[in-house]
Amino acid sequence: MSELENLKARQQELLDKIQEIEEECQGIENEHNAQKVQELNKVQAQLIGNQNNLKQQLQSVQEKLKTINNEIDKLSSTATDRILEAIKNQRWYFFKNKQHILMDKTTGILWANLDYFPYNQGSYDSEGNYTLDEAKSLVNNYSVDGIDDWQIPTLEVFKHMIYDKTFPFQQGDNWRIKENFSWFCNVDNWSNNKVNLNNWHAYWGVGWILPCSYHLIQNSEYEKNVSENNNVYTEKERLQFTLDLFRENELLPIFKNNETTDLYKKIYFEKPRLLQALSEVEAQLVQCEEVKIITANLDYMTLLNKYDIASIDKSIIKYYEAVQQWIDELMEYLADFEQQKESVIQDCNQIGLQLSATYKDDRNLTEAENELLKNRQYYFKDKLALGMDKVKANLLKVKQQADDIEYTINEIDDGDNAIYELAQLEKKERASFALIAENTAKIVNKALQKIDFFEHNRDFIVKAVEVWSKWNEDYKVFKTKQYEELKHSCEQDDIEAEVWQKWYADWQKLRFTIEEKLQPMIARGLKGDIETKEEQETPIIMQAIYVLNDYKIAVDNFYLEERKNIYQQYVFQNCGDLQEKFEVEKELYARTMNLQKALQNIIFNCKKEADKIFILRWIDNLIDIQINEIIQFVADNNLEQISQEVLNEFAKLKQKNYYMYLADIKAYSQEQANREKAYNSLIFKMRKGLMKK
């Protein structure tokens, strides 16, 4: 489905929802009104979209919006009247979207919701009474639902709030609140600090707290406007002030009748949001319909429809003109796409700069190592570098050939042998116009899809290039600095060069195997994310690479920090060189098992079996590397002391099939443990065999 089709589908979905709300709010008996409102809503949304995208018509659009809104208000009068009637019959309001407050309709003053406010948690006595200082501190620092200007009420405000005994938390005799008669009030500028709700006597002492806030009505005449004694406004107008106060502050009041609450929510919360969403869709539709649709998949066949291919291939003049026109269209398409994706292309070009340098062989690296790093850079460059200049150059080369034909014909026209020379020119072989179109479209599509891929995989690509750069530098450090570290450490203890250089050769062999693992995992990542059972911040591909990097570091640390110690432990023992070899492979195998254990959770978080198998195959030769090393070592050294039975058992370790356990993480984990135990047991038996003479 195209972007335009998606937007139109979304438009219809929003219109249907608005229709439902209108029908429900106005009632079946007012179906005509509901249909009319839907039509007006659609026009309103279209106008809002035009207002955002066609600013030159701003003045007329605003006038039309005003007219349409007036019509909607008239048609919605039935619903509005129902809400105003509910406001008329209710003084106190809790709010669905601001649970810590309630409002007095007669004043607009907000009061703390005592279900949430700690009105009786003072430290003065067991009744939870507050001292005045405690009360002031609590109220001054109280902040909920975006309101932080709370205060202890004056006696006059408190009396007005409680006089008709409708306050929701009124309980007990007389005017008691929460069955308590002693509440803080500011009496005559704190000449006294509380009131007795049994007899309205004001006095000084400790008490409970019920703070209020003028947050909604600051600098307004709301209380005068809604007063029953107001002679300026009609009853409906006075009620409208309360409704406006709710709407302006985005409050969702709870009415005594649940249907009224739901009606209010639909008209003043759901409907405006749907209208806003609809206006955004309308704006996008305007853009889609006014601007050429530029996508990463050039539909060259549609472009080709306007060309008479059969006629073009029969006429060399039509041929060169068609090729020129075709290349111009492709160049224009490229330019439009680049304009749309300008920021993406800039980011992608920055990465391209990192990859653009020609790889130069490093004299510290072997031929195979240089080849590995060179191929890795070429792979990244081929997959990620845009090369838009090269794409344009290739297209222009094709156009130049068409220009050359035109130039040649013009020269023939000026000559004396036009018929013969035109015949010779006509006989020359050239690709059909359809093939030219298909091939050049392929070149363009490849470039566009690179940009599109980068846009949708930007985070992964940036990380992948960072990893590529870091691994390249790390390997060069391994071949220089770490080589020197090992050399210096061994020379300090008079270890012969031929000994430690053999260690470094083993280390280098293992490191090279690890390096070979990077590109296949990146290649898998460039095909798309691996689906997971549980969402995680770091993609599976990067998790696997980070685990491999940890293994690489563990191997480096072993050779730099522990390899020498093992040599010194066995160098003077009977069969010391053989015992040393087995100890080295045992230690390295422990690190390999840590790698496998770290990959276990990654493997079992993959949703698809194929992805689990891919990771297992990716790491397969590393898992077996120490087993292969031991088998080869025994064969090379003709160790007759080690029984064939033990060798056979050791060889069988390679036949362990982890793929059988991919459905059960516990069984997989147990198989790992069994294999580790068997490996260590066989190493012990081999070392024991060496001691037999």
C-alpha cells in the first residue's frame, strides 16, 4: 500500500470515529445533525491542514473556520445543554485527570482531595494534629497536578465552602469534616488559627488541614460571573462560565451521572484530538497530492509507459532524444529524493568519509591480515557509502553517448554524404532503449535504497561503523603495542625469543579467527533486525558483537598476564612442555565456555529458529578450537602415553550437537555444562597419561 493510500485509510478511520462520537452524543433522533457535523468536521480539518501548509490563504481560512465552528456549536446544542444542566445540579467536582483536587463550582476555588492529602498526619499528638508551623510548611511545599500555590483558607472562604453541608468529605454532627471539628483557618490575619465546626468559634491551637488554591481563577471575575445574583448574564451563560473553566484548563469533571461524564469526555477530549489528528492527515494528503511522490523504489515501468519503445528503437533520432529525456528524468528524480532526505544524506556522507580512504597495507600485518582488513573496509564501503556523485556521473555518461549521436547527426547534416553516413550510423549496434531504461533505473534504485536503508537503520549503521573502526585499531595495537608488551615481559625473565614468539603465533592465530567473525555478524545485521522474544535496548547483533569483543579481551589478557606463569610452572617438570600445552588449552577453553554461556541468553531470546542456528554456526569453529588444537597436538607429537580410548572420547566432543537443544534453554545449558566437564576430565586423563613412563 502506497503512502497516499495509507494516509487516506487513516483519514477515513478518523472520520468514522468522529461520526461515532457525534451519533452517540446527539442521539439517534438527531441523526441528520450528526451527519452534518461530520461533514463540517471534515471541512474544518481540511482547513486546519491548509492553514498550516498554505499560509498565503491564512486570512480567509480563519474566517471560514470561525463560521464552521459556529455551525458546529449550533448543531451540538443538544449535547451542550445536557452538560450545562448537569453543571446546574452539581456544586462539587472531582476530576478524572487530576485526582488530587476537587473544585467548588460557586467560587472556582480548588480544594485538596482528602483521600490523598495528609490532612491528619501531624506530629503534635496521637490524633494527627498539626502545629501551625507544621501546617504552613506542609501547605507551602505541597505540589500536585501542576498546582503549587496552595494556602490555608480564611474563615470566610471556609464558611462558604461548608455552609450548605454538601462538601464531599463532610461527616459527623454539625459541619464536621471527616468527623473532626477542629480545622485550621486564617482568622482576621491570624489573630486566631482554627475554627470549631460545632459552634463556629475561632480560637488558637492545633488542628487538621484542608488547603485551597485560586489556581483556576486568578485575575478573573469567575465567582461574580456565576453568582445566582448576577443580573448581567442569563442562567445558561452563568453555567457556560463553569463549562469554559473546565475546557480552558483541560479538566475532565466527574458528574453525578456517568453518561454525562462520558459525553463530556467524548465532546471535549476525544473529538478535539481526533480533529487534530485528522487535520494532520489532511495536511499530509495535501502534500502528497501536490508534490510528486518520491520513494526509495523507483517504479521505472510507470515512467516508461509514456515512451513509445517500439518507435524509439526504429528511429535513431527518437532514440537519442528519448535517452536524453530519460536521463534528465532520472536526474530530476534523484534531485527530488536528495532534497527530501537532505539530513539523512548528510549523516550518511559523514560515514562515507570514514570509509572512502584507500586501504594501505600495514607492514606490521601479514598478507592474510591486510587482506582481511582491506576486504572488511571494501564491504562496508560497498554497503554503506552512497557514492551519489558516481551514480550521477554514470548516468551522465549514458546521456553523453546520446549527445554524441546527436552531434554526429548534426555533422552529417552539414556534410555532402548524409544518406550514406546516416546509414552507417544507423547500422551501429546499440542497446535497446528498454534495456538502457532498466539498467539506469537499477543504478538509481541501488543508490536510493542505500539512503532509505541508512534512514531506517541509522543507529545500527553508526554503531557498526564505530565497531569496525575500533576493531581495526585494536588489531593494529595487538600487532604492535601488545606484541612489545609480551616481548618485554618475557625478556625480563630471560625467556628465549623462540619460546615467546611461538606463544605470540598461537595468540595471533586465535585473534585472526576472532577477527573473521566480525564481518559475517555485521552482514547479518545489515539484512535487518533479528526478532526477539523480549524487547531490549541493544539489538541482538550488537549484543553478540559485544560478547565476542569481551572474549577477545579475555584472550588478550590471558596471553599478556597468565601465559608466562604457566610456562614457568611447568618448564622444569617431567614432560613439562606437554603439561604446559594442556594447561594452556584448558585455560583458553574456560574462556571459550564463558563466551558460549554469554551467548546463551542471546540465542534463546531470538524469536526465530533460523536466527538461533545462525548464531550457533557463526561461533561454531571458536567453540571447537581448543579441541581441534589438542587433537592436532597429540597427532603431531606422537604421544603414545595417551591411550587411543581417551583420544577417541576427546574427538567425540566435537560431535556434540547443540542444535538438538535449541527448544529448551535448560537442556542447552546442561549440555554446555556436560561438555565442559567432559573436556576438563579428558584433559586430566591425558595429563595423567603423560606421567606414565
